[in-house]
Amino acid sequence: MTVVGGQRGAYRPPPTAPTALRRGPVLVTAVFAALGGAVIPAAALPALWRVWQLYAMLFGAVAAVGIAAAVAVLGWPTRKTAHFGALAASGALVLWVVSRPLGLLTRFDPWQPADTVAGFTDWVAAGLQVIAIFGLLVVARRRAHPWPSAARRATAWIVLFPVLVAVLATGVAGAVAAGDSSTGPAASPLPDTGLGPYEYCRPGGIPLAMDVYRPRTGGPPVPVVLFLHGGGLVLGNRKPAGPGALLAGSRLGPLRDELTARGFAVAVIDFRLAPAAPWPAPLADARCAVRFLKANAAALAVDPARIAVAGTGTGGTLASLLGVARGQDSGQYPGQDSTVRAVAALSAPADFDLAGLDPLTRASVLMALGRSPTTWREASPLTHAGPGAPPFLLGDGGRKSGEFAARLRAAGVPVTEGPAVADFFATAVG
């Protein structure tokens, strides 16, 4: 007992400094996972700001707290800062759950700007936050013990070093993918300004961009080819260079130059990617792009009666579906339809049956289309092959493209095989 201010009171020990934690591999891995999970949405903030500032401020605040918490843990590793870091990562994870799996942020999906290169970028950010929460809580609950031996420390770093490298690589890749949507000018909803890119459609409140490359200025309206990029409906974007083009395996540059030299305009679009936007979102976007071209043909100086479509990989599959899966058009630009004059599909799968697929392709199909065989059939051009389709060029193979060509020919549809896309369009459209 002690006397404080003339009165007896309970003994109060002097305050002690917070117990410091070692910057071991678990703590370092957890900190970099938290940083990656916060930087990924931060990289997409400029694109999100263009759509709605309120969501951008909310996501920016959560990302800023996460980054500050990660820096605090790494700079001053104590149980208190580790708990703070775990709490910040938990807040970011809750925001993801509320906005994506639960869909409670109803104005539009705020993660879409981060998913324009890879449709699972938001899942990457959420996974990194889970790693961060688990790692920081493990570190914070450790009991104090003497400094381990050099052999023990080296063993721990050797065992966890591959995990740390994977976390770093995943965070960097996710930030690059999310940030690609923020580069370049914003899409303009007014095509008569003559400046691109253009906002061709806004499904669910998300603006989708189109670039239009013209062979010349002035003169009569020219035919136009809509180009759809590959990437398994999961990866890629419309840009001719950068991470999106790399992931899509794009052959846009040479084909664009060859077509514009023949007097064609070339329109290239971003479309929504899976799993962020499930099927048939990409097909709906491609149809909307055709209707946009027809509705704004005068402003774009293109001929609405001479619209063709080309695509590589699964972009070629979408192009084929525009030719054979003719249904009721709905959405923006009422009064216009999405019929096209000709289709060129390069290296395009014509069927999505999982039989015989390698594990990576199987995973891509499941991510893009889900597990329903009905959806696989609906997304397969082979299912819809029949009379009334426009002329087709099928080049460079593709799963069951030979069977698709045979069915088209049996239905009386002209089919050309080979890589000469510009020659084909010059005959079929020009």
C-alpha cells in the first residue's frame, strides 16, 4: 500500500513500454500483404473518381488507413500496432464483402474500375487482406521469448521466403492491373466532339470505353470493323500496349494498320470481365458497341450498313456469337440492332465443353462461365450455327472451329479459312 496525496491507495506500477515484436518473416509477410491489399484499390481511385466521387473518397480513406497501419507495424512493431494493422485490414475486407459478394453498394459496383484488366483483381486484394489479418494476429498473440538462434531465424526466413515473394508479386501485379484503368483520358459520352476514347455504353453505371481509328479525315462514311480482344473473358483490355494487351495476346496493332490502310475504320472496346461481371455481360457489351456505332455513325463518319466484327481468342468467340446468336437487343440505343455484315474469328474456341481441356483452360472457362452446362452451350457459337448468318472467316484454328465451319457451310453460310482478315473484309464488306 502507498500513500498518494495523504491517502492510502492500491499500488500502481510504473507504466512500461509496449513489448516490441521482432520483424520476422511472418510479420514482414503480413505487412506486405496488407500494403498490397490497400494499394490495389488505391491504384484504381482516379478511374473510380471519374464515375462517382463519394465511393472514391470512401475507398481512398480505407486504403489510406490500411497503408498507414502497415507502415506503423513495420516501423514500430508492437502488439498494439499489430492489432491496429489487423483491424485496418479487417475494415478493408468488410468493405469488399459489403460491396462485391453482398452487393449492398447499390448505385454501381465500385470494384469494376479495378477489374478492367483482370476480372479477379478485387479478389486478389481481398485475399491479401486475409493473409495480413491472419499473420498480424499470429504475431500479436505470440508470447515473449528469448531471441532465437541464428539457425532458427535463418530457417524461418528460408521457409517463408517463397510466400513473401508470392505476396510481393501478387500485390505489384494487382496494383498494375488496377491502375491501368486510370491511365489515359476519360471516355467522352459525346462522339461528335471528334475526341476519343468514347463512352459507348454504361451498364450498371460503369462507363465502357471505345477507341476509333480512322483511315483518314473527311470524305464519305467508311466501313468499320469492331475488334474484340482475347483473354479468356477474364483478362485483357482494348489498349494496343500495356498489361491489358499483354494478357490478351492482342494482335490489334498489325490488324488495325492493315485495315486502316484498306480504308476501314477500326473500333476497339473494353468489355466487362469475369468473374467481376458474369456471363453474358461481355456479349451484351459487344452488342451494345454495335448499336452505338449505328446510332452515332454520322458523328463517327462510319457507314452503319457496313459494320463488321473481328476478334482473337475468346474475343473471336464473341465475334462469332454476334454473327450467329441473333436475339432481341435491349438496353441503350433502342431502335438499333446488333447485326453485322461479316465476322472474322482468329484462334477462337467455338465450344466450351470441358471435356479434354487442360487444367488451366478448364479453370478459365469455369471462372468466365460458371459451372452450368446450359451456360456453356449458350456461350458456344457451335450451338447457334445455322442459316442467315453473315459471311465468316475462321483462321488459325480454335477449339472445334472445323466443326463450326462445317455446320455453317451446311446452313449455306459462306466460310473462308485462313489468316487474311483484311482481304476477307474487303470482299465481304468493302
